[in-house]
Amino acid sequence: MNRKISLGVCISLIAVACAVTFVLTMELSRDNFNERIAGVDRREAIFAKIQNIDSYVRNNFFDSIDEERLTDSIMSGFMTGLGDGKSRYIPDAEFYELEQYTRGRIVTAGLQVVRNENGYIRITNVYEGSSADIQGIEADDIITSINNIQVLEIGAESAIRMLAGDEGVALVITIQRDGEERRFTLRRQNIELITARGAQYGDFGFIRITDFSENTGSQFEAALNEILANNAKGLILDLRGTSGSLTTPQRQILERLLPRCVAAIAEYGNGSTGEIIEITSEAFIDLPITIITDGGTAEGGELITAALKDFAGAQIVGTPTKGDPIFTRTQSLGDGSGLIISVMKVRSGGGTSFDGEGIRPDFLVEMTALIESDLSNLENTLDPQIRKAFEVAEARTSQITIQEEN
């Protein structure tokens, strides 16, 4: 039975709805306003406290103050205070190199360095093929002077800047190793960082990915194409120690290994989620994939492992991954320095989460020591994880062949 509602009743209902909407809006606005005010008050208290400390220190500290070091320490303390262990402040000398590293090409004397606790420069990595590598400089060597200028005189940050600059320029550095001083003449070079390289052994292709930079995807593509040209029957992907948050190369890699799917999903700080890697092409290879992992497989390395496990049936050899799903973003501050800040938690679109416990391998194989592997002759390769990966790949290929024949 249809009933007509009078115009007066309609107007009354509309008025009630408007009133309810107004009240709810005001409540939400008030809560939001109060939250913002509380945040402003808190920040003002923080800034006031810093000013009080600064004033007291400048009036009472017995020695001179290194303003640059003090500023860097304050910024570093702020980011450390976030408490996630990954967000950090990067001084300009280090941030310049980080930006180059992200691009995958770097003008360098061949060294990655940091300031050590004694104010000198500690070498953390020597780039393969650089003049530093050729001359035998090693990680953990300590740089004490550059071009006869003592690091302690000008400060580590200023000395680190001297290592960067125009291509082709020669630098004379003095290093300490085991209590002895040695001098080297290095030349700044434009070096392409190799983060993905391939090899072929019999019917199987092997690709090692060490990190993710802007050219990792193209390097992976080149290695994969060469392997396919040799009619590989299976692919082994070595992701041991592989981490990093750059999603573009991760997408490029997965596009060649997965069918159409949502490969990765992100969860943000406000609780929302979003698709960050969607595979839309059909350019993937249809080969059995075996992955080698260890406790250093994290972030992007874990994401690729999880996605290949879910969507390509990849089998995993090695030890459990790190369990680190937090991806970071790098942000320039405009003065040459920058930040690395955690921005999202990721998981495979197939449902595999690696938060906390990591991904357990299908074949647990421990690595007792760091072993150099000769992939040109697998019989002479002592790396037990690589040997097991090839055994698994061969068994899977044989099984597929039998199924096809039947």
C-alpha cells in the first residue's frame, strides 16, 4: 500500500538530516582541531627545549663547537627518535653518493665511505673495476689524509666531499691498515654499478641480484635474454643478501617472471592499502624458477621471493629470509643533505606476508662460511646452497619433462 508523505514531513526529515550531519561534522572538526592544537603545542615545547639546551651549552661548554657536526647530530637524533631503525638523516657528503648509487652510475674514486667514531673516514666498500679496486684498497681501511690534507684538520664530512667531484681528477689518499700507513693515487671514474649479473651452466641460467638501483632492471633483462638465447630449461635466482626499496626495478624483474597479477600490495601508516606492483603484460618466461635466500634477503628481495612463490610456484633453497617488509623513501632536503624514511609495509599480492618471521625455504641448506663460487664449473663449486639449487632445478625440469611425455 503506497502512502504519500506531506511536504511538511519531507522538510522536517531534511532538516533533521541536515542537523545530524552538522553535529557530526562539528564533532569531527573539533576532534581534528584539538588534535592539531595538541600537536602544535607539543612541537613548540620541543623547539623551546632545544633552544634552552643550545643557550646553556653555548654559555657553558669549555671548548669550541663544530657547528656542522652539531647540526648533523641534531638531525640524526630526530630521525633516530622515530625508533624504527631504518629512518635516518644523511649528511650532504653521503647523500650525494647515495643519489648516484640509486641511479646506478657513480663518479667516484672507487670508494664507499663513512665517518668513523674517531673522526677519520672508514671505507665500507670498494667498487669493482675502479682504480681503488685494482690497487688493492680494501673495506675497513681507514683514510687519514687526502691530497696531503689531514682528515682530522678539516673534518670527516669535508674530507668525504673531496672524494667526489669531476671525472678524471687524481687524488692521493693515505690509509691505515693493521697499524701501517700506505699511499695510493686514485682517479675519479664514471662507473656503472653492476647489481644483476648472469651465468649459464648446462641447461640452467643463474642470475645474481645484489641490490636495486635504477639500472638493475635493464641489467636483469640483458642477463635473462642471454640465458634464454642459450635455451635454458630453468632459472636460478640468487637473492642472498639482497635488499632495497626501489620498486621500479622490482617491477621490471617480475614482469619477465610472472603472468598478469597484482604482485605487491602496500599498507600505509593511516591504515589504507594500495597496489604498488601490477603485472599487466604477457612477456613472462614460462620456466621453473628456484630462488636462493638467506637472512640478508630483505625488503625487495623478500617481496620478489614471495611473489614468485605465490604466482610462479618458485621453490626456495637456503635459509629463512630476514622478515623485513618495511620499504623506505629517500628525500632531498635541498641543501645537499637528505632523509631516508620508512613509508609503507609491503606483502605479496598472493597473500604471502614476510613480516617478522620471514619466508622459510622449501629446502633448508645452511651456509657455514662465505664461499666464492665458480659457476663455470659446478663440480668445483663449494657453495652448498648453489649446489642444492641446481639439484632442485634439475629435478623439477626432469619432472616437467616426464609429465609432458605422458
